[in-house]
Amino acid sequence: MNAVHLKDVRFHAFHGVYEQEAVTGGDYEVNLSVWYPSGHVITRLEDTINYVRLYAILLDAMQQRYSLLESLAADVCHTIRQEFPVIKEIRMEVYKLRPPITHFEGKTGITYQQSY
């Protein structure tokens, strides 16, 4: 299997269940990995998964508003799989940096993983 990764990609977005998050937004960090079969030498872009296209799909979703990070990740992964049906596994981690929790230091996040 081969894998393509987007690591530590940062966004400012407006996800969350609290109304204030829709106004001020927050900072997010995303890790995205996709695995696909490796049966031959890769010499052309068409032989692999284009990470520029993965980023474009991710960026589009991050510009929308989601109440739950789980919904965001599921939608992104579904869209990627529709465009690249050769993918056998996909994993997406979304972290909310500085979540709106009193006296909380760190980040919160979710992981979505699917095998096909």
C-alpha cells in the first residue's frame, strides 16, 4: 500500500455548537491520510492520489460551517472517496486549538477512519 498525507494543516474556521464559535471562529489543525494499492512503479500524477486535490476538498469543507467535527470529517472523507475510488483506507484527525472551555489548555479533537 502507498499513502499520501497532509499533516498539521492549519485553518481558521467557524465550526462548533456554540453561537460564539460562529461569530469569532477558531483555529483548527487537520491531519489527513489516504492509502491506495501499490501494484506498480509510480511515474505519473495519474498513478497516485493528488495531494493538491485533497487539500482543495479539505479547504472547501473547512470554509463551510459544521456543528460537529465528526460531520466535517465524514463529509470530507466521503467526497475524497467519491473522487478517488481506488482509496482503500482513509483517516482524518481534526483538532480544535484553544477550544472554548474555561481554564482548558491544549486542544480537543476527533479521528475518523474508514476502510473500503
